[in-house]
Amino acid sequence: MASTLLPFRDYSEHDVLNLFSFSGTLPVTKGHLVQISGSGWQNTSEMENLGSVGASFGNTVSDRYGVAAHVALCSDALHSPVGMLLYDVKETDENGEKLIFNPRKAAEMEVALSGQAVPVLTKGVVLYSGGAISSATVGASLYHDANGELATAQLGSAPAVGRALGGPDSNGHVLVRINL
């Protein structure tokens, strides 16, 4: 079962980072834990040229720009997570149509495109669905696994990222307090 965040969320916008784009294999779903990749955010390099939006035609310029600072899935114990993705990151909708040409639909679906800043939650309470915490108990420490998903088992010496505020309900959903 893939991890995902459900609509119940309680957090302050001050605990959300909107400075990084996602770097990695797409699509990736909200609820994954991410780490800062590369040199992180720098004031002197906010944007980067991502190339053409689509097909190239003579005598036209249709460049696309994106955020230069990146986050990637937290996949090992050597890196500490900076937070949890609040949006999916993908290029197309359920019909295979490019979301770059339909920004309203992308916003309604809570989707960030590659190169766009993706909101990263550092602290808050969320309702989480994922197979890696199906055995969570009240107060259990939560960690990240090798896929960037929440887990009850510690991966090496990886730090705890939060606590379970209850056990799984009949649907396998767990109320989680993230604190990074």
C-alpha cells in the first residue's frame, strides 16, 4: 500500500517550507519524507532553466523555469528528513494530459510539477495511510524507511520523525504527529 496523506491535517503555515522542488523519479505521492539534496537553498541561485515546455518550434522560445534548490526521497539512515511532502509531484493527470497546461487542475489536485516548489511539512498533525505503520500503537516513535515512507522500525540510526497518536483504524489510517 502506497503512503498518502488524507484530508485531515492540522498544521501552521509557518511550519511548511516552500523553497524546494522535488528531484527524483516521478510520480511521487504526498506523505513521503524528503531530505535536502545538493547544496540546499542559496539566495544567489533561486531559479534554474528547465528547458522547453514541450515541443520546440522554429522562431519561438518557450522556456520553463524552476526552483534551483531540491529535495529527494529520504532513503537511508545517513540523511535526516527535512519534512513530509504535502502535495503529489507528477507531470500528468489521470487521463495522461500534461498538467503544465492546466495549472488550475494541478492546484485542485494538490499536485506540484517538476521544478515547482513543493510544500514540505516540518511539524504538524496529519492522518496518514501507509502499510509501513499498520502495526503502530499509541505513542509509538515513527521513522522513515528506505522508500521515504513512515515506519515503526528504525532504519539504522535514523532519527525519529514523529509519533503515532493512535493505532490504525479499520481502514489502516493512523493519526501522526510530525516533528522535525
